Amino acid sequence: MENKKKLPIGVEFFRDFKREDFYYVDKTRFIRDLVNLRGSVNLFTRPRRFGKSLNMNMLKAFFEIDADPSLFDGLEITKETAICEKYMGKYPVISISLKDVEGMNFRTAYDMLGSVISEEAGRFDFLLKSDRLSTADKKKFDNLIEERFEKEFYLHRSLRILTQLLFKHYGTPAIVLIDEYDVPLDKAYQNGYYPEMVSLIRSLFSQALKTNENLYFAVITGCLRIAKESIFTGLNNFKIRTISDIDFAEYFGFTDHEVRDMLSYYGIEDSFEEIKAWYDGYHFGHTDVYCPWDVINQCDKLRAWADAPMEAHWENSSSNAIVQDILENATETTKSQIEALISGEAVEKVLIPELTYTDLDSEDQESRQTYLWSVLFATGYLTEAGKPERGIHKLVIPNREVLGIYEKRIRSCFKMKVISDTDGWRKFCEAMKAGNAEKVQKLFNEFMSDSISIRDTFVKKEMKENFYHGMILGLLRAESSWSVRSNAESGVGYTDIRLEVPSTRTGCIIEVKYAEGGKYDQACAEAMRQIENDGYADILKQDGMQTIHQYGIACYKKSCKIAYLTG
């Protein structure tokens, strides 16, 4: 597309938008609100891929001494002339990201943190020649840039020391920006050194952010709000802005009009409704927002091909292990609530605003489930539907993409559970191959009885069929010697499953239908008509299959009925 700005996929440096001509959704009013509403320490929690890192780099580009004012030409913040005159380019800024601070053991993570701080200190190497710093000061600084952290207390004090040295040089207190503060804690929890990392991060923050006259203010971002007693002990004027807060809500994620403007700019405004269904649905404070990572990536696809199918971009940027966790440990009550969610309903929950990762290991099942629901909400797998009442939150799945994550994880759990029942799984596959529809029906009903199903709600029929189709597909693909093909159209629905058993030249056609209101016979008849009218069996004959079984499977909640024809 000629003369159009590039889409900023993965761009985290604010300067690149102007210098490299990337499309920018203007979030610079964030600077105005931060200046007017800030505390000494400000924590913003948002799900991953909602623009936290870019906003932090924008703050750095605005406040840092010798900032380039041209980067902000034409942007909203330039209308705030008093703020620009007072703050732009006036402060030393320390900016670090902890997203890569990890390791299989504490020592490795400790060294990674040291490297991050050392690299940031290296940006200020002019301090070694400053006539305002003493020889002792310069020795301290040299230890920072050379990563001399053998004495543990020195790493703990590293950020505080850097603010002191910058204040001595400039005579101006520093701004500290810490991005992805909770990543080291997450990695430590996963790898078994959580207490040591909590102690390190708590000490680092306490030294740098508590009663530090060399600090002007600090901004911290992360996904989770870790309990104050765990990390932020004793911080004064500490302001927390979570996804439930009204202030700053529109600065993380794209609003409706911002998405419309982007699509219009690239000439793909006809895709708005699909974009909305797949990537909108998050409610931050009183603001409805889209996941920006999704919108940018899908917009890039659509500008090259107007009919490009919707894709799950946010899903593929993480392991989504938290969804797997809650499904694998689901009680019957939790299963029922997951069924409600994937059917488009809301569930009501009391949420824990502050967490520690050790909460997830609670031996009390009810407490553990509460913590897991709270993490699902904080990390974007659930969002609020309306205003909380008396501490009760109404939670829903935000959009089509996140619904797909739940469905995939449910099918994965279902498949693992079924495969662990080797005898039952093999009987199911053998019955399918033999054309024993009665036994296939009996076994599939048994499998579904202990699984999660879709309720009979307003969710589109194709989506319901997708769900059951995926369960059957997972069962059949467990038999690795068989050829199993699914003619699926992304985001629309499934037509059929074709199964071939080369060793016996046996083929199966399987058409899955959702039996609205429990009308099994009607759905079965519809499935069999489709198999016949579309000539699915002809494909198997062309492939040399001599025995062909045709199954019309009608599913409703946790049961099914099967129509069968051979020939």
C-alpha cells in the first residue's frame, strides 16, 4: 500500500514512530494525567501486550534531559504548553525493563538483574568525567557499570546509588521507570526460588523508592498487583492504577474510535465488526478497549489481503498456562462456571486485588480457586461486565480470541484425560473403525459426562459445533496410525472430519451438529443430509477406501446421539 505509514509490530521505542514513519495511536495525554495525578511511586497493572512498554519509553522520551521535542510534534501533549515547558527534557531518567530477568536458579536471575542495571548505568558514562562527583562517587559508579555486585548489598542499593550520582551531577532529582516488574517473580515462582527473588526485589525497590530525596517520582508496570507487604513495604504516596480504575484507562489498549481511524487509514474499514468481535471486549474502568497487539497484527494482515481470516495473535504470544491450571484443577462448581463463561454468560466472583505467587499454592481448594480467578481477571482472560456490586464482580470472556483459548485448553485437558484411559480410548477408536455407532455413542457420552460442555445460550451455533468437533478430533488423532483430516474454516465452523485407516482400507465421514434445545433427531438428519448432498464419501472412495462409515453426530450439553449409514 503506497505512501502509508508502516504498522508498528513489536516497536517499543517511541522515537521510531517519528523517525521510521510508523503509525502511532496518540497516547501522549498519559503524560498530562501522570503529571497531574501522580504519587511518588505509581504502579500500573495491565495484561501483556497492552502497550505498557511503549508508554514507558514515551515517558522516557518526554522527560529525559536533552529530549528531542520534535518526536512529539503534532501530538496531543503539545497542546499542554505549560506542562511541556516545565517538564519536557528537564529530568535525568533511569529506565529499566525486568522482562528478561530470569533463570533456572537464583544466581542466574541475580546476575541477569545486575546486567540490566549495569547496562542502564552505562548510558550515563559521562559521570566518570563529572567535576561534581568525588573520586569515591566515581568508584561507586564504576562498580555499577562493571557489574561488580559480588557484595549482595551493592546490587540492592544500585538504583538508589544511581539516583544519588545523577542528582549530584544535575542538581535535579531523577525519574525512575521500571517496566515488567513482576516477570522475575513469575519466573522465580516457576523455578523454585521465589522467596529469594521477593527479598531481592523488595530490597531494591525499598532502597530506591522509599524516602529517597534524589527521586522525583517513579512509574512501575506489570501484569499483577503483588501484595504491598510482599514487595512495596513502607512506600509513601504509593498510587496503584489497575484495570478496575477509571483514571488512565484509555491509555493502555485501543478505543473504538482509534480502531476505526486505523482501519479507515488503511482502507479496510469493512473489517471493523470482525475486528471488534475478535479483539474488543475488555473493560478498563469505564472504558471499553481492544487489545492493541491483536489489532495491529490483524490490520497488517488485512491491508495485504482484505479477506485474510481473523487470527489469534495475543494467544500466540504466551503459554496461557494459567487457563490450563484452572481447568486441570477444576472442581464441579468451577466446571459449571467455565461452561457458563464459554456459553457467553457471566459468573460472579469475589476477587483478591493483591496477590502473591505463593497464594496459588494454597492447600485450601476454595482459596486457590479464588486466587486463580483473580489472576485470570488481572491478566486479561476475563473482564468485567458492568460495575461491581458489594465487592462482587461479574466476569465474562472478553472476545472471540480469548474464547478460543479456553476451548483449546478444554479440548487439551479432555484429550489428556481420555488418553490416560487407554482402554476406553481404544474401544472408542475400534468402535468407530468397525461402524459400531451404538458403542461410539455410548463411549462418547461417557467421556463427555465428566467434561466441560457448552450450554444452550446465544453463542453462535457454529461455535458450539466447533467445540464438540474439537473434542472428537482430539480423540481420533490420538490414534497416530490413522489419517485424520478436518476441513475447518478459521473462525466460522467445521464442515466435516474425514478418517482413513490405511491398513484395513476403512474410511469414516463424521459430521458434527449442535442439537439446539435437545432436538437430536433433527440435528442427526441434517448432518446425514449434508454428508450425502456434499458427496463427502466420494473423496474416500477416490482414496481407495473400500469400507466407508458415515456418522452424523448431534451434541447437546453433555450428551450426544449418532445417526449412522454404511456404504
